[in-house]
Amino acid sequence: MNVYSLGVFPASGISEVAQLRLVNGPSRCAGRVEVLHNQLWGTVCDDSWDITHAGVVCRQLGCGTALSAPGRARFGQGSDRIWLDDIHCTGTEAALSNCRTRAWGDNNCNHGEDAGVVCSDSGISEVAQLRLVNGPSLCAGRVEVLHNRQWGTVCDDSWDITDAGVVCRQLDCGTALSAPGGARSGPGSDRIWLDDVHCTGTEAALSDCRARPWGENNCNHREDVGVVCSDSDIPELTSLRLVNGPSRCAGRVEVLHNQLWGTVCDDGWDITDAGVVCRQLGCGTVLSAPGGARFGRGSDRIWLDDVHCTGTEAALSSCRTRPWGENNCHHGEDAGVVCSGSSISEVAPLRLVNGPSRCTGRVEVLHNLKWGTVCDGSWDLSEAEVVCRQLGCGTALSAPHGAYFGQGSDHVWLDEVQCTGAEAALTECRAKPWGEHGCNPGEDAGVVCSDQGQLRLRLTSGPSPCSGRVEVLINNTWGAVCDAGWGLLEAGVVCKQLGCGTALSAPGLAQFGHGAGDVWLEGMSCSGQESLISECQLSRLGPRLCGRGSEASVVCAGQAGPGLLCSVLLGLGALVVLICGVLLCWRMCRDRAAGNPPGHMPLEELGAPRTPAQPQGAANSKPPEEPDSDMTWLVREDAVL
């Protein structure tokens, strides 16, 4: 190592001759700056250290001009004294000793702030010290830097588009399009040289940015960073992002077009399309492709619709799709993606299948890229509650057992799941190891959540489409609604949903007969303002809630038709006959109790005049006529009625 005289520091009152060296770098002209004082080598603090000061060092050491002035112990931390701090050079000095500085040893630094220098004669120009490998061109690929004559990678901790921009500028590759992490361009095999890189965006070289010392990191090669620059001939590659999710690798898909971010419609959106997004963003493999604005609704344009990818595309823009901005969607259909690099790999792969909505059905989880079921051993409302919370489906209404939503055909992944009910994801609950179970076919667990979307309704067994027994479609089977708590408000919502006007009545007790399926909904409570029955409050949803004879019904005013009117009139006539029969029976019972012959009624009660008294002599002159008994009965019965 060449050692040079530092000279005298006149402005600081330092009169001794010191020595200067660059250590821990790839050559004698690049490394950590150290000076000798009192026979002890020490470092220089990077407070206010810049390219001007580095230029003085390079000139003094005969190493040409300064290429960069890295701080933050880029060439490793020193272990002894920190001799100099707050150095100020004008750039014209012949030696560092001509610059202003604090007194020897006077500083407010630590060795994480040791200053470094890279000079032009170091044999490693800052452009040659950097390369992009394993990509489609020289301007796209995995970032690698040269240190100690060995190429190594950069960790993606805090890596962003600003850092990538410095790389593109340094390599003369234009501007940065994207800064993929997660070893998007494949993992490296040698050292990981840099971590926690922080660039302001104005640096001429990556080595000018703040970072940990060489080789100090907490990463693995699955976190190697990449860069795609504008001169890489990969158009539209980075005009893509995932927003409103728990990480950069999960969220609502947004693409950039005409300098404006917009969403992607979920028409035709599937796991293949989502896989292209994950690959493009360097987020690993795809776990799910949720639609229905699972990660919230966007507020700007909907740029893409009817996206069709084969799965081999390098970018979403390479897939077939409608022209930009042409769609028949709304933001309630915004597409989302969850990738394996989202750090929520076990949170998102969960679904409910074979039910009437995404919030009801057989529980399935994704493991090793295969969907499988959950055994119903120990399965109850606590576990179902976690599933509903994880899927954003409200609260759990029931946890049906016995493959109520049909049997799965693949693996049984989980058994003996035990949740407290407070977990954020089903995989946070205790369970047997993946795939280990003691279940038989037909023991698949199911879940019914409160958020049901739009339940399909119908009215059956009535005289018109707008009256009859209320039934909902569950598991591709129609089932009745329990009449507990059923009233005109609930019936009114049914009529409104079916376009049948207002509710005339809400009969229970299976007024329109018994259904063939189970009774599913119980404890329905509506305010009357709802448009859909699924918007009402529901205490329970599940099979076999009420016994037969408890089915709810509805009679709506709209589209009633003559059939319904005839039914109503017949019903009223039957009611009149019933009332008359009850009155007649009551009269007959009263007569028997009074000792009167059946049907006897005094004429006075009928309002007839009393028979005048006969004279004594005429008592036997003419016997009284006995009225016809049949006629008497008829008269008396008519009078009663």
C-alpha cells in the first residue's frame, strides 16, 4: 500500500505531518479514507463529505480524478479512531491538509459514517463496476456490482424506482421503467454486496447512494433486485402496479396509460392473467385472482377489459385485450391479484365454492399450488368466523358439516382446525400439518357468511308469480324461509326485489304448502328500505333451521291477476260459511241447555205477537192446528240466522 504525506493543516492549527491511504477497496485508488495520527490510523467522517473533497484526495494520491465520494461506510467500517470531521475543501487544494477541518479527534460521528473515495485510476470505472444480467437486453436484468474483483447482487430492501433510475443513468440506458425485486431476473449465486440502498435520484452512480457497508445484509438471493430501463426495448413493462393491498405484491391491478393510472375490469380475469402480473412485478407466482373490487374500487379510468393471457407473456400489455379505455364495466368489477411474494401467501389462498355466492360454500385452501378442502372435525362457528373475516364476508351465520356444499375432489389439506375466533386468517389457527387428516369422504367443512350479495328468490305454489311460498336458491337447491319474525316489512322487500309491487300480506304456517327442500333463512329482520332480501339482518342461515309447517309466504299487490282475486274471494266466502256454522252450533247448544226441543224458539224472540187468549167456552170448539214441523224448523232456523 502506498502511503503519502498528508502535510500540514494550517487552518486547524495541526502542525504535524500525517499519512493518507484508501483501504478495503478493489484497488489502491478506491476505498475507505484513513489518516495516520499519533501512530494510529483513523477514519474521516462523512459529514459534508462530497465529490470536491474526494477530488482532493485523488489528486494527492496521484489517482486521477474523483468518480464518487461514497459515505455511510461504503467500504466497511473502521475499528479505531475517527480523526477528522467537517472537512471543507474548495477543490483547488493540492492536499487534504489544505482544507478546513475540526481538530484531531473532535467529531460527532460513528464508524457507520466513514467516508470513502473512488478515483478514475482505480481500474474500476464506475460504469464498468455495474451491470445488468440475465435480462432480455443490456438495459434490463439483475443488478450486479463489482467489489474486491467479485461480482455480487443488490438486495431489494427499500429498492425502488429512484434507485433504479440511478442505475439506468449510470449505464446510459435512459430512464427507469421498473425496479422489480424478488429475483425477477433470477437469483444470483455469489455474494450479496449491497443492501438498504437509498438514492435521492440525482446521483451519477449507484455508489454515490447511501447503503450498508459492502457485504453487510440480511437477505438471500430470492431478494435480488432488477432494473428495466427505457432503452431495453420492453415497452409498457413497468406501467403496472398493485394498490390498496397489504404489500406491493397484492392489491388492485392498475396500469398506466397516457400518464394516468387506471384499473382493469374482471371480465374474463383469471389465474393465468394474474400470473403474468406477478411475473412482471417480480412477485413470484400467483395465488389468487380476485375480482369484484376485492381491494376496493378505483376512482379514475378503467383502462383494460376482456384481458386474455396465455401465461407466457412477459407483461400484461402483451396479452390480448380490448383497446385502451374500451369497456362495459364499473369500478365494482376492478380486478385484483395476490402473488406469492406478497408476504401473505397463506392469507389469500382461501375460497368458498359450490354455494350461492362467494360468501357461502365449501371451504377450500390453496397449498403447493393445489386447492383442497378442510375436514369438519371440530369445525364450528369460531372457525367459520375467521373464514368470513378473511374473505371480507361479514360474520359467520353457520358452519355446516357433512359436505353440505358437495364433496371436494382433490386433497384434504386441513383437519382438526381450532380457532379462537380472533385470528386474521384460517392458517393462523391450530391444525394438523398440511395434508395430515383422518377424514372420510363427505366430511368437508362449509361456511355461510352474512354478506350474501344478491340471493336468488322465487314465490312458488301460489296462484300467480307474485304470491306464494318464499324460497331462496342455496347450493343449487331451492329452500324455504322460516316464518319466525316474518312480517309485512320482510314481505315488502321480497315483493320489491321480485318487481311485484307492495306486500298485501305475509302469511306463515306454510300457507302455500310445504317445500321439498330445507328451511334455510331464520330470524329475518328488514327495515323496509332494503332493495334486496340479502340486505336485511339475518340471525341464522343454514339447513334444517325450522320444522315443516313453518314456511313463510308472501302475497304481493303487483301483477296479481284474476287468479289471485278469485282465490281471495273464495277465501272470504269460506270464512263467512265458517262463522255461520259456529253461530248455529252455539245456538243449538244453548237450546239444549235450556231444555227446549232442538230448533225451538219462542215467537216472542222472533218479534211475533202473542196468541190472543181464547174464551172459556170456546176452548174445545176448534182444536188448534199443529203447524208443520218442517216449515217451523225452516222459519226458526232462518230467524236464528
